[in-house]
Amino acid sequence: MEIFKYMEKYDYEQLVICHDKTSGLKAIIGIHDTTLGPALGGTRMWNYATEEEAIEDALRLSKGMTYKAAAAGLNLGGGKTVIWGDSKTQKSEELFRAFGRYVQSLNGRYITAADVGTVVDDMDNIRLETNHVVGISSSQGGSGDPSPKTAWGVFRGIQASANEAWGSDDLTGKVVAVQGTGKVGYYVCKYLHEAGAKLIVTDIDQASIDRVVNEFGAQVVALDEIYGVECDIYSPNALGATINDDTIPQFKCKVIAGGANNQLKEERHGDIIHEKGFIYAPDYVINAGGLINVADELKGYNEERAMQSVSKIYDNIKRVYAIAKRDGIPIYKAADRMAEERIEKIGSVHRTYLNK
């Protein structure tokens, strides 16, 4: 891969390669854009096939965080770390502390958090070497498990989407097909049940299925059946790319709104669902609750304040729909436009020099 050409094409600021022989650390930090503030993004630990694959993932994910933070209204930029290794066998205190030293060396330009393959305990080890980490345990003054907050943002986004589709936030009697009942999916089901919705669910894990059936009276269908059930709302909360050539013809819903990442298999699928009239809540806008929640730690974590901030995802989703109408573009493109407009406007403000 031609790294500088890739960085120039998508306007990246920095790529940092980190290595520590003693701990076996091999980490790549990508910083995409810091117009709005320091880059914040999680640390993903994954056993990549090649160095190129790891670098590309760090760059791709950091760009996504720029858009996610901007669309969420946060004064943060986009960054991401990938640690090349097996999260099941290669984790150690010294590995994460070595990584924490590299984060500290960036002097606040980058703030890390948990991601795929890392957990709160790993963040606590990073915290031993740097203050530039969020998503730490509650005993350390952090916010702990972000799943309930992520799910609350998804729920608020579903309400906003229902309002767009039917003119009301009321979900009483609405049938919601929930794909994925894990950490986030469980809480999405909980909030929907409390709002009076009827649930149809599926998941690969029987224990999580049993839990939502017992607690919320959910109806269960097979994994491949969830796409074609009669429902008002399809809510993907597990796998990505579930909006694709195979599933779109099966959808019998009006609204697509859920917490999964990368829901569109390809951009053209966003165009297809737009042409078919689906109301689609763009994934990185509706699932930003976890980011908003951990970002609150930067001010000294306050759960009530964090939940209030996450609730504003409702307004962000409605703003996306308004931009789509204003500009006559598909909803997924409107989300990008909302993020880009905010970066451009704040970037213009920042051209005025201040000696802080």
C-alpha cells in the first residue's frame, strides 16, 4: 500500500507505528482530523493477516471516528488504534502499559478507549501510564460498561425515526425486529419493551435469546428469517452489512434503525433503500452513545449529564433527515454532509488566532 498517497487522498494528519520488544506490542495509531479537538477513538486488538491490513484498518477506522464525533456534536477529532495480536492469548499488563506510554507521548493529540478485543481492565492498565484514556472502570472514576448508554442512544434514534415515519415518538404496539441481543441489543430490547413495542428477535447465542424472551416476552425467529418478518422497524444490533442485495428485497418494514456498525454493505445499498422509501438512521449517528458517554469522562464523569447528552441523538437523527430533504439526497449521504458542514464551520472559526 502507498501510505502517503492513501493519507493524501483522505486527508489524514498522522500515522504512528509503535513497537515494544519486551511486551510484544505492535500498535498503529491513526489520527485523521483534529479540527474540532483531540482525536478520540478506541484501541482494537486483532490478529491481522498482514501489516498492510492493520495499517489500512487503523486509517479507515480513524476517518470514521472523525465523522462520528462531528455528527455527535462533540469537540473531538477522529483517531483509532489497532494492536496487532491475539486478544485471547497475547494480552498482558506490560503490553497495555507500553502502549499507554506511546499514547502519552502524543501529549493529548490522541485519546484512546476500548474497542473490539479490548475491555475496561485493559484501559485501566493504559491509565497507569497516561491520562489520555477514557472508558476506564467506575472505581477509577470512569464510566464502566458503555452498553446501556449506546443502547439508549439507539432507542432515542428509533424514536426520532418513528416520528419521521409516522409523526409520533410513540412506539406502543410497534413491531420491532431486533437482530442481535447481546450487550447493546439486550438494552435496546429493554427500552423498546418499556416503551410498549412488540419484539421479534434473533441471535446466535441461545442464552441471550432466552433472556429477552423471559424478560420481555419476545418472539424468536431463525437468523435468516429476521429480515423478512412483518414489522414496523428493523433494528440491526450485531453484524454489519445486513443491508445488502439479499436482504433488501425481504424487508417488510418502514424504518431501519439499530446500533450495528457498517450496516450498508456498499454505498449503493444506501441509494437503493432511499429509492424504495425506507427511513434509515445512519449507523454512526445513531450508535454514537458509547462515544458520547466516554467523552463525558474528559469533564469528570457524571452519569446523569452523560445520559442527557446521549439523548440528543434524537435531535441529531432528525437533523440528518432534514438535510436529506433540504438537499434532495439519500439519508446516508446527509449524515456525512452534516458532519462535514460542522467541521468546515468550526474550522473556519479556528482560523482566528487566540493566545490561550
